[in-house]
Amino acid sequence: LSSTLRSPPLRPLIYCTFAAIFCYSLYYDVRFQPRLGHTWYLYKAVMLTNANFIIVTVYSVLQALNSIIGSKQLQSHLDFAFYIAVYPIGFVSTMMSCLIGWVLSDLAELRYLLDNKSDINSILHQRKIKDQTTFQCTVAIFWALYFFDPDFVMPEWIRNLIPEWLNQVTHTLPLIYGSIDAFLTRHKCPSWLTLFGVSVVMTFTYWGIVFGVRNIEGYWLYPIFDLLNLEWWAVVIFLVIFLYLFDISVAVFLNFIFWGKQQSESSKKQKRR
């Protein structure tokens, strides 16, 4: 079964199907979805979920094309993109979406906490179970909570703006696609030093965008940042780097499960000799 799925015509068909879904969804988002605050679609890309949506759409098209033409040079670039962007950002953006849903649905209470600091401990204690559950959400938990209590992860006014199928495509499908991609294609993994360096650069680049929006537009992309002091900012920044590396590790692990251990370049050269 594995060899059948990884061979023509099924492999190109699977990739082309995903590419068609992402392309139509992106077209629908650009053409019909409202843009709060700005008219250019590019402004939506400052949100991690939307940025990942664009990245995975471009990647899916190139991967579908390469499943047909079989270019090794293009595949090497796609392999790099898979490890440093497509899979880890898809994972992180899903968890961030869970966090955003929680923040938006409880924004009134967060404002109350800011204005009544004396009551913070008691209110946080009452909400401890809910908060811990939310912060530990994964894709499965996100949609389980969405099914049982949509207001828990996304307020009604946002649900009325975003069709449920588009919500599924932007929040869930990228991670599913990344896992299937890992099964269909053996991605050559860069060195861990490269992965670490890129993860740090990309993390601080996105933090630059977050702080840039705060300074230029006067608001945080994620309202929970209003609650953070300097110490918690340091914790969050390094936590995001750790989470990014963890997600890359998951991608490497998936590749190992589906394809086995990769040979290093030095071992390959020794065998050739």
C-alpha cells in the first residue's frame, strides 16, 4: 500500500488535490473574506495563521508540480522549506489559534483583570482548569472544544465571518497535509545547527513584526500580550523558540518513522569510496 501511494499516478493526484484545496481556499479568502482595519490582503499575513496559510499554499503547488516533473534541485528547496516552515509553523499557528480563541472569547474578563489587580489571584484560581486545558490544545482538542462549545475557542461574531470549512482549512489541514507529505516524500533534513539558527532568526523576525504592528498601529496582534511584563516577555520569547525546535523535531521524527534513518553526507562518501 505504501509503495502504491508513493508512486504515480496516486502520489501526484494526492498532491494536486491538496494544492487545489489550498489554492481555492486562498482565493476565497482573498476575494470574499472581510479585512478588518485594512484593504490590502497583505496585512492579514501578520497573523501567524494567515502567514502559514500563504506559505503552505505556495509549498503545496510547488510540491504538486515536482511530484510530476521530479526535479531534484526543486525538491532540495522543498525539503528545507518543509523542516523550517511548512510543518513547524503549521503546528505553532494551530496552537496560537487556540490561544487567540481563548483570548477573544474572554477579552472582557482580561480587561477586568487589568483594572482590578487585587482580584487576579482569585479569578485565575477559579479558571485554572479551563486555562490549562486551553493552553495545552492541539489540533484534535481544538476541534473537540469547537464542537462542544464553539464560544470557548472562537466568539460568535468571528464564526459568522469565517465559514467553518475555511476554518478547517486554515487551522487543521496544514498539519494534516504536512504529515501526509512526510509520508509521501522522504525529505532530506538539514543539520541541527542550521535548523537551530533558522528557528532563532525566524522567531525574532516574527517578533519584529509583532512589535512593529504594536508601535505603528497601536495594538497587539494577540491581546494577551497586554498582560505580560518584561520577565514574562523573556519567558515567552524563549518558549516560542523551544516550541519551534520541538515542532521541527516532530517533523524529523515523522520522517524517521516513515522512511528510516537518514545517512549523513560523510557516510555516503565513505560508501562510494
